[in-house]
Amino acid sequence: MFFEEGSMGEKGTMTRLTTVRHHRPMRTQGRGICDGEATALTTSNATEVFVRCAPIASGTSKHGCRAQSRVIYESLGQMLHQAGADLGHVVIEKAFFRHLSADFEGFQQARTEAYRRRGVAGGDMPATTYLQQPPCRQGQDVELQAYAVVPHSPGGVEVRGVSPSREHGTAKLLRIGEAQQLYVANVPGYRDNGQPPDCFRAQSDGMFETAAQILRELDVPFQNVLRTWIYLEDIDRDYVELNASRNEFFLREGVERLPASTGIGGGLRPMGNRCSLDLYALLNPEIAQIEVMQTPTLNEAHEYGSAFSRGMKVAFPEQAYLFISGTASVDEEGTTVHLDDVRGQMERMLLNIEQLLRPHGAHWADLTQAVTFLKSAEYLDLFRKICAEQGLGQAPNTIVQADVCRPELLCEMEAIAVLATGE
């Protein structure tokens, strides 16, 4: 056990899912405006809050990323408050930058100041992923997704920072009731001397080995990893080699239940880093019902050499999480469809996701977090139009520009849906 046993919360609490949306501009102390959503899942042990927070360009663009970052954290605090949480409850974050290297310092200053005002510093700070995946909205320099957990009683929730023996990567151990979970962010493929190898394959091999070492230090096998996110600085060049690296690693580690996964292009830090890994693992999987998600509209990715599942359902007594892998315009034979047809690819992408959700009783309204990757920001208006047509215009969706795993693919989407299953 990684946590001491404690109270498991108030019995009889009704499980419910509530979304507070801020698609109308949220003004923050006169220094800018922001929109987004806060979706809260309430169970007997805790309230889990998923937040998307984005500065509206017209109010902040002239002041740059530093000002936009301050607006984000002011708005994040307000959104969390409306959901019954605050910054001290944030466990993980993901930040999407237009210019990561140029704007990282200013973002970190705003972030550090916001958490320090709440008394959060050092190892208590959230595990955070930093990506150069430009928000598609013109003039917007940064966007943030966050996940917070509010305990309902003493001992119902415990969060503990983990300091891996290796220099890079941050991790959080999270216990909600009996469920012991691990989030790891920003795992690179560095040598023991802290320097990145020159070739991609060596970095990729090192990335997976570093992740495995972090898990070994906690006595957790890689088979317990249920979701991965893999970011490549040049996905067109390196995706084939990533698949070879991952396939060999999974074979060596005995991974048979392939995790849900996203493999996507994105700028990374520090300089020279060609790939990076985030992961989610359940340390005691015997307490949950875990199911690989499938759909007749998609083949299995391993059939064309990519070792991941299309989705993963993790069901606890009161709630079920549906982790939807990065999904694109691919058919039941694994072939790209609707070549050079942006609308066609978007509609097929959404069809595939809808068909992954449907057998589990989930719909667009059950999404708590999503990221859509568009090959060109010029596709934004069309994508919003299609989302409105299909009933997911209000979904909590970060829309960024990024290259997808095949050069001809024009869009991809990942998502998390949550179903309240408790009585």
C-alpha cells in the first residue's frame, strides 16, 4: 500500500456530474477575459473537477503570454471556486503554448505566484505538462487544462508528490477512496548524465525505460499503465521509429493489455528533446473493471504496427472513466479515408469517437475533457461548425494546431468521458 487507510467518505452520497460553463466571457479583475468550463464529478469520497481555461484574445493579446497566463490562473481560481474547489486541490495540469521557449518563463512566473498566494509551493505543485501546440484561436498564446480533487472527509483523499531518482519527469500519487492512481508527466529520453542522445531511437528507448524505472521505484509493473500520451517534436519523421521502440519495450515488459494512447506532434522543452511521455496508471487494478474499448468503425491499431488500444474503460463502483485514444479519420481496415477533404475527415473522426462511446452508454454530454488537434488553424471555424451540427459545440474541448501521426491526416481528437454509475 502506498497510502495509509483512512475514512472512505460519506456513505449514501449521490454520484452526479455537473458542468459549469463559461462560454460567455468571464472577466477577471479588469485585467482580461477568459472562457472555459469546469465539470465536477461528485462521489461519496470526493468531488473531481476538470477545467479548461482559455484567455479570449481580444482582451489580452496585446499584453502577450505573461498577461494571458495571469488571466488564466485568476480565472482558474474562480472556476474551481464555483465547483467547490480551489488551487490547492489541483493535481495535474497541461499547458498549450504558441511559443513555448519564449513564453515559458512568463507563464511559470504567473503560475508560481498564483499557487504561492494559496500556500502551494515546491513538491505540492501540480504535475504539469508543457507543450508547444498553438491554440487555434487567433491571438491566444496559451491555454490550460487542469484536474482537481476535493475530499469530502478527512482521509477520503490523499495526494503525494513523487520525486523520481532521475532528474526529469514529475509524478503524483493520488488516492480517492480505495483507488490508488499515479500520474506521471514530462518523461523524456535522456541519458543518466541529463543530456539527450542525438538520435531519436535512443531518446525513445530511453523515454520508455525512464518511465518504467519511475514505476519500478514504486513497485508498479508497466502492465498497470492504462493511458499514455506521447509527444514527438517531429512526428512525420519519427513516428515509425517510435512504434518500433514501443513495440520492443512492450514485448520486453510483458504488456499484453495495450494502453489507450495519443501519439501527436508538439514542441517540447528543454531544447534537444525529441519525445516526451505522460502516463496514468492504476496501482491496484483489482478494485476496478477494466475493459479495452472497441468499435466496428475502426480496426485495432496493433494490426498496423501501433501498440495501443482505441480506448480504455476503467469502472469503479460509483463512476466509470472512458479514456478515448487519439482518434482520426481511419476506417475499419486502418486506412486513412477522405484524403484532402477536411470536412470528411472531421466527420469520420467524430463518428469513430461517437461509436467508441455509444456501447458504454456515453454521449458527447459526458465528455469532461478533450483535445482536438488540427493540422492547420485555418480549419477552426469549420470544425466549430461541425461540432455545433453534431451536438458537441459546448464540449470542454481545447483546440490546437499539431501534426498528426500520418502526413495525410488533417485532424485528430482525444477525450475523457465520465459516467456516474453509483446509486
